[in-house]
Amino acid sequence: MASNPASSNAPLLAATQQQAERHYLQAFGQPAQWCVAAPGRVNLIGEHTDYNDGFVLPMAIERYVVIAAGPGKVGHPPAATIRSVDLQESFTVPLNQPPQPGNVAWSSYLAGVIAGFLDRGEALPAFNAVVHSSVPLGGGLSSSAALEVATATLLESILATSLDPSAKALLCQQAEHRFANVPCGIMDQFSSVFGQADVLMLLDCRSRHLQPIPFTSPAVTVLIVNSNVRHELTGGEYAARRRQCEAAAQALGSASLRDTTATMLAASSRQMDEVAYRRARHVLTENERTLQAAEAIRMQDWPTAGKLMYASHASLRDDFEVSCDELDCLVAIAEQIGIAGGVFGARMTGGGFGGCVVSLVNTDAVAAITETIYTHYTAQTGIEPTTFATRPARGSHVLR
Ligand code: ADP
Ligand code: MG
């Protein structure tokens, strides 16, 4: 189990960089010329609202995908050879024409971003790269977006140019859509590009307007607990929820649930399919909660923010039906610890059916809370959770 007090995460990026550069030297026999980083993210509140044109409140986390790189052999056609230290695999991709989507593999995320740059008419020279990451793979903290955004940041470095940050995030989102077949919203890539230390991002997924919400109090920390379960049904269920939300919006006479109100929903409750009604109720109330939580955090009103997180979890569990026993168990443990023990609130985060729980906690109590969660969750489920504390972190940037 990894559990780091909030203050000890800063050296993690430096260590990841050092390891990536060491692996680069080993693999390619030259010191790295470029090194870039892009963070994973966690969403504090606003779940399953992104594809309904709603609000989300994510932050970048102190866990990064780092890429160390240098010029490759001049050849025809120019090519990129990229190695993942984490997967111990390499691949080579020609750079004379945009790669095409194929079977989804880890290379797809990089190939998708390379394709995005070549499609813009950029000419990429041969390069070698090593990927090394402290974002858990497939843990719901968006290692995929971090990998895409790190790749885009590397290509900016190689080309000595910088894209408009929104265009960069959208290019990475396209890579995920086209090359990983994941029809994600904009939250993950925007968080990885726009993250700032001590800032949460209130993102309007319709207008793409991003409002910074200061999260400066050192007394409060975000604690992420990975349930270490991932139930298989996720893909199909995600698509089903999207369809149900569209159907609910249609039943309410709107193009999107963003345009509907609680009054409209109440007025239509009799005519509506019961499941569609509950799906809509989650999205409507979640948008409200997200705006309220942003305000509460701005006011440093942690108990109110925490209550909204518990309410979000209940809504995701009962109305949207995307939780699972393990996530419910973690939230129940957090609730039992309570404010007296330093927990303000907790909820599942990400698509659901496993993955992580995010909680707002007293920084001083992180170690004790982590211990209690570990003991109780292991006793109740037989599964060991993985835990780490983080503050809102800086978005993608150049290290070398
Ligand atoms: P999440 O984004 O929640 O972590 P995804 O399934 O969307 O989960 O993305 C995980 C995938 O991203 C991995 O299976 C792998 O293909 C790719 N990936 C992420 N980080 C790395 C890495 N460090 N090295 C190689 N591939 C990675
Ligand atoms: Mg992902």
C-alpha cells in the first residue's frame, strides 16, 4: 500500500523524471534531450455530467506520465521508437504519414496524438522516447489522457512550438476517440493540460469555460482510495447510460439534459419511463451539487462540500446505478470515520463499477484515516486498497 502524506508527493515527479531519463540513456545510448510531464486527474464532483453538457470539478493530481526523448536515427521514412518502462514494451511508428487507428494497445494513445500533429501539417523528425509514469494504469485517474497530453507536450518540444492549450486538449481527446475507441468528454484532457497547483477547475462541458476555484488551505487534502476492483460490465453500461440520458432529454423535449430543470422533470414524471426519470434526476441534481460544492470550497466550507460529495455518491448509487459494493463499502467507512476523525466527505469518482473513491480530509489525519480505511476495507472485502493523498497539481509542462 502506498500512502503518502500530502507534502511528500513533490519529490515523486523528480524521481519519475530521473528514472525515465536513466532508462532513456540505457535504451538509446544518449542522454535525453527533452523531458516532459502530464498529470492524471481526479474529479471531486460532477459525475456522468460531462456528456450531458453539464459541470465537473476536477483537478490534476501529483502523479505524472513523464516522457524522456531525443533525436532518432535519420532515415527514410523518419520513425519514432517509443518504450514504456511500465509495460516493458516498445513500438516503432513511421512519421511520414499519419498512423491509422487499429487494434487498441498502449501505442494507440501515442499514435493518435502523432496522427493529430501530422494531420495539422506538422513535419515530425525521427525521435526516440521512453515513457514512465506514476499514474496507476487503468485506475480511473486517467493515465490515458496523461499519456496523450504528455505525448502532445513532447511533440511541442520537438517542434519548438506550442499549440493553443484548448486545441492541444481537443487534439488529445480526438486521439482517445479515434484510436482508443473511447467516446470521452473533455474533462480528462482539459484537466491534464490546464491543471494548476492549489486550484480546482469548475468546467462547463458545454461552453468549455473553465473557472478556477482556489483550493489553498494546507489543512485540507484530497485522499484517493483505489478499490482495486474493476467490474467487467463498464463499457456496455457506459454506453447504456449515455443512451438513457439522451432518451430522458428527448422525453423532456430538450436536446440535452443541461436544458432541463427540476420543474420540467417533476411535471413529466408520470409520463416518463421510471429508469429514464432517475437517470435524469441524477444529472440534474449532480449539476446543482457541483456548482454548490465549488462555492463551498471557495468559501472553505468543508463540511458543506463533504455533504455534497456524500449526496453525489448516493445519487450515483441509487439513481444512476453505477456504483458497486466495494465503492459503497469505502464510502461507508469514510462516513463512519466522520468529521470527528477528519473526513469531510467521500464519493466514488470516475465511470463507476470499481475504480476510486475520492475524499476531502484533514491533512493532519491522513495517516490515521488511511490506516482505518485499509483495515476495514481489507476485512470486509478481502481486497487491499491503494491509497494516496494529493493536492491539486500543475498541468502538463516541460521538464527539460
Ligand atoms: P485510465 O485512463 O483510467 O488509467 P484507461 O483504460 O483509459 O484507464 O487507460 C489505460 C491505458 O493507457 C493502459 O492500458 C495503457 O494502454 C495506456 N497507458 C497509460 N499509462 C501508460 C504507460 N505508462 N505506459 C504505457 N501505456 C500506458
Ligand atoms: Mg482513460
